[in-house]
Amino acid sequence: MNGTPDAVVVGAGPNGLAAALRLAAAGLSVRVVERGERAGGGMRTEEHIRPGYWHDVCSTVHPMAAAAPFFREFDLASRGVRLVHPEISFAHPLDGGRAALSFPSLERTAAGLGADADGYRRLFAPLLRHADQITDFFLTSAFRRLPVRGAPAVASFGLQGLPNISWLADRYFDTDAGKALVAGAAAHGMLDLTRPLTSALGMFLGMMSHHQGWPLIEGGSQKLADAMVTALEQQGGEVVTGHEVTDLREFDGVPAVLLDTSPGAFVAMAGNQLPEGYRRWVRRYHHGPGVFKIDWVLSEPVPWANADVRRAGTIHVAGTIEETIAGESAPAHGRLADKPYVLAVQPTVVDPTRAPAGGHIFWAYVHVPHGSTVDMTEAIEAQIERFAPGFRDTIVGRHTMHAGEMEHWNPNDVGGDISNGEASLRQMLARPVPRWNTYSTPITGTYLASAATPPGPAVHGHCGDNAARVALRQVFGIRKAPRLRPAPRP
């Protein structure tokens, strides 16, 4: 690309690339600038331990990439991105060799919960009937318009999702299995589970298991990032890697600049161009707990005491709902949990391409206090060993990253917070600052397009896509954003 582009996107994570693709679809010349040596942000895949063993550094399981309107329009299959679905979306082991299991089939999941079968159906069947409307509204509206379709279902979801997860669990379930299943899903939000809005995530991710599933990307999450880069380049756009932006004046003369960064990074790049009031609001923006992550190479699959768990893609290793709540309360209050909530994924159960023939990989992380550098290896492996006796004997190699190292790898993970800001009720309504249009900033033509804007974290692309639509309207006078361009025919 020669000369000054029409738009620059800083950051080549899923939101930055989504923004770039929407702008390019309008015929604009687009340049993406990325600090890392490869595009992808939270979707990068690396050979951490041994050649041929491919580990996703952050995001691995992609229910939102399967369900989000942006990626439905992008058409993953036409771009060579293959989603692979485990037989069991997620599992929650319990003591005594028991486990609660979430299958893609709602009915099969309910039947496995025994006495809680009717409660599970009452909770999830109505949601599943309106899954597309619920998903589309919360991802594309940025909470600034009323739903056109499925308004009663969206309103019902919103009202039931406001309380904490204990309220939801007690309302619908009697057994420890049913309660643990929804609590384990809710804990993905990295919030103290006694806080409001935690029911919403448990409901939403449970619904996704039966709607589009909890798939992985064959070959690693990097495949999705690479496909987005290729699609941009096919439209004349470019991605410049290995370049860190420290001053927005670098882009003087560019009509639109979109930032897939943390709010703090934006303030630092903007300098004295921002009014003090905006900077003060950004200082109040709260980043939540961090993560400590381990990748393993194993000699054989994890020997879970419950054989069904060996068929799951994702495992919530936490015990009862009470233990799950305690495990998530500790990091939210600056403490380390003795028995932490461990979120684990076994990619080679469903995707053998991630390792040489007969090889196995496995990863897990725990939530820790913001910025913690404490090594949680022993606590994580002890919790897994509790439900998979003999696990330690299968370990061939491991790679660890504490919260500070997660931030070094991806500056958007401030203090190890992979959500780019706590997903609390207040911060989901005013993210990152209380403005009607949270993508626009006080600098004309400059927009925030990261997970620090609505609808928040996960690989769905809509923070970037929503920001690009605003930029198209305000800078270029394009009120109706064009559809993404289809993949070239082979």
C-alpha cells in the first residue's frame, strides 16, 4: 500500500482484524499495525514446548466464533477455517468419580442430571428457542437499541441474568451436579460469583453448548487470525507487524484510526490530546483478576476418574458450586485460592493435528489476583490430580505463564486480565467510560475497538465491527455498512 491509507487499525487481535475487514468492505484502504511478530492477539498459536505440539496461548474454545453474526457473515468454512466439535462440550468432575456433563443435545444433558432434568429443561429450552435473537442483540446492539426480534426472550434473559449464580442455581436445581454445571460456566467471566450478572454468563454459555456448541479450530486458533489477514490482503489491505505505536501523531492525516488496545494504552498514545475528564474516567476503569496458565505435553490423555470427562473439550475442575464460588472469590479479593477453579482444555481429544501421531497436549489456567507473579503450578496440578489420579505421571513437559508474563505477551491483558477490563454490570453498561457511544473518543476520527468496549470479551469480532460501523458513518458518511466481501472462488 502506497501513501496514506483511509484508515489505520492499531492491534491485530480478533477485534482489530474485524474492524479492518468491515472498513475494507466499504472500499477503503486499510492498514493494520501490530506490535507482535504475528497477527492474532489472543488467537495466537505457538510451539511452546516441543516442535509439532501446537498450543493456543490464550483462546482455544470458540462458541462465539461459531455463533456471532460477524463470523457467520465472514463464513469460516469458505476461508478454510474448520471448527471441530467435541462429543461433550464441557464437563464438571465431582468427587467420587461423578461428573456433570454438557452435551450439544439439551435433552441428553438434562437426562444426565437425574432429579434436575426438569429444572434444566425449564431454564434452557426457552433460551435455545431464541438463541439467535439473544446472541445477535447482545453482540450487535451495544445495548443502545431495543431488540427488533424476540424482544420478550431478550428481556427475560436480561432479567434472569442480573442476579448472581447462586440465585439461578437455587431456583432451578436441587443436586450438586446441576448447580456445579452452571456455576462452572459462569466462572469463565472472571468475576466474584456472588456479584450480579454472573447468572447471565452461566445461562449464555450453557445455551451456546446446545446452540452452536463449544468448538475448537482445527490446527489452532492462529488459523482464524491468518484467515482474517488473508481476507484483508485480498482486498488490498495490509498488516504491518513488529511495530509498536507509542504516539497517535504518527497517524496525522489518516481520516480514521481505530484502536484494538486497552483504554490505558490509548490514553498513553493520545497524550495531551485528551481532556482531563476522559483521562480521569479511564483511570477509574477497573481491570479484574489475572490468569496463571500452564501448557503440557502428555504421554497419554488425562486419566480422568470419570471416563466420560475424557471425551470433553473443556473441563471445569472445581468440585461443588460452593467450592467454585470460593475459588473465584479469592482472586477477586486479592487472595490465592487453596483449591482454585481450574479451567482446562484438552485439544487433542477432538483435534489430533495439534500434536504428532500418538501425542497429546493439555492446558489449564486459574484466576489469580491482578498482576500476580506467584507460581500456581502445584495448586493446579493438585486440583487436576484430585479428579484424575495419575495425571502427574503423564506429564512429559510443561510451559507456564504468570499474570505479568501474560501482559508482556499481549499488552491488552493488563495485569493478566484476559478480558481487557472487568466484566461487571457497571462496566458492561459503561465500557470503558460513560458515553452514549463508547467507541468514539474526544479525538475526532479516533475510535476504541477492543474488548474494553461493548459487548466485551470473547472471540466474536463485534467490538471491532461495531466501532468500524461508527467510523464509517461519522467519518466517511456511509450510514449502511456494506457486507463483508466473500472469499474468492477457488
